[in-house]
Amino acid sequence: MQAKAWPALLALLAPLVGADAAAADGLRHVGTFEWKTEAVIGISGLEVAADGLSFQAVGDRGWYLSGRFQRQDGRISGLTLDRLLPILGNDGLPVAARRVGDWADAEGLAVAPDGGYWISFERWAHVARYTAPELGGAWIKDHPSFRQLADNRQLEALALHPDGTLYAFPEQPLGPGFPIYRLAPEGWSIAGHIPPRDGFSLVGADFADDGLLYLLERKLVLGLWWQNRVRRLRIEDPDAAEILWTGQRGAFNNLEGIAVWPADDGLRLTLVSDNNGVHGEPTQFVEFRLVTSGG
């Protein structure tokens, strides 16, 4: 091809390249709020109401909390803690009072439309159903493979589909990928596997109203920096998961919880960090807005 023909060819290709580049959705950082408190340690599961203000959370020391965000120009500027209660087991006793193993490690949270909710736990990998924070949980019979998950890499995430189906996800791949545990009246089953990628662990999950599942993932780089990522998929087609955002190494702390909710400016994702009980390390609430291919 003659050199003088290249500019004309590039001019023809530019709109096509631009259209392809713009076809992918992504996440835009809205803001980060650092909650400097010693009252709450190790938040791992988070749910945010559709108003973007009310929230519920669980921590890995066996505590349930709820409160409200204050916002300025759409960004979290503060929060008020309304309730801080011990999570109770199916015998009505605080899970943190156990002396056999570590049963207090609450990791995942999913809230039902009726106000009830589920909590997933590590160490003794199981899920319990709650009708109120002051009441004990109703244990759901374990899937046989729960006991195959490595210690401290067990049931990290819960997510409630818009059709009412509860799903649970472990931090660790098992077999061909991360098992998709689906709860039915007869118990847990494995509905498929999410393929692992790039050494990330799965630590949080939440469905949007359209049925798309948003996954929060993380990995520790050289034992020094946390790196975080968000993937999105349809539960029926986990092999088609797409990466929406990958954070820089050390940009944020140990992000473990994710809540998806509809804001006025589009879908909003609120992520929360586990401060690992480190004195002086704040709990981070990091928010993103979904930027769609249509702008």
C-alpha cells in the first residue's frame, strides 16, 4: 500500500476503533470516606439501602451493626452508628463467646425484602438466617463440600438474586473455579463455577436489580499491598465474566464487602475495607459509579 493511502485508511478505521473502545462499561471513583473508630473491627459484609443512606454490616469478630451515612454532593462525608449488637448463634448465645474453634468470623451479608437477612461464616463454614438482630440465627444445613474449603478461605460472600434466590461464594476456588452455591428449599447445590483469574480471591458479591452479579476480588501483592478488582457476570454464564475495574496496588486497604444500589446518577457500588484489627487503621468506604457504554 502506498504511504499516501494510510491517512485515508486510518480516517475510515478511527470511528470503528473508537466505537469498540467505548463499548466496554467501567467504574469511576466517586469518593473515599475513612471511618476512624475503634468501636468496630473487621467489617466484611455490607448492604446499602436504595436511598444510599441506610446501611447494615457484619464484622469478623462476631458483631452486627447498622447506621446511616451523611452525604455531601453525593459523597459520604460521615456516618451515624445506630446499632451495634453481638451476632447470636442458633442457641441464642453470642457467636464470639464460643470456645470451640472460631465461630465468630462473619463474612457475608444478604438482606431480604422482608427485613430478614442471612450471614455467612468462615472457620465453621456455614450460613444462618436471621429475622432480627436481637434473635438467634437459624442454621442452614451445610453443603458437603463446605468442609473441603481451606481454613480462613471459606464462605466470604452472599448475594440475593432479584428473584429471591440466595447464593453463597467461597474465597477459594474448588475444582474448576469458585463454586456457585445456590440455596433451594431442599438445601444447597452447586449451580456452576466462576473461573479464577490473575490470582485474585473472591471476597464480596451483590446483585443489581437487573440480575447482573458484581464480584469484589482482592489479592495481597508481595505481602505488602492490597490490590482490588470488580468483575461482573450473569449467574447463568459465569465464563463470560468481565472486568470492570482493577485498582492500583496499595491504592486502598483490604476491601472485602460490596453493596450495589441505584443512585440518581446511575448504579453505585459501595465497598468497605476490613481493617484487620490494626490499631489506627481506618475502615474505608470506597464508592464507584458505573459508567456505561452509552455515557
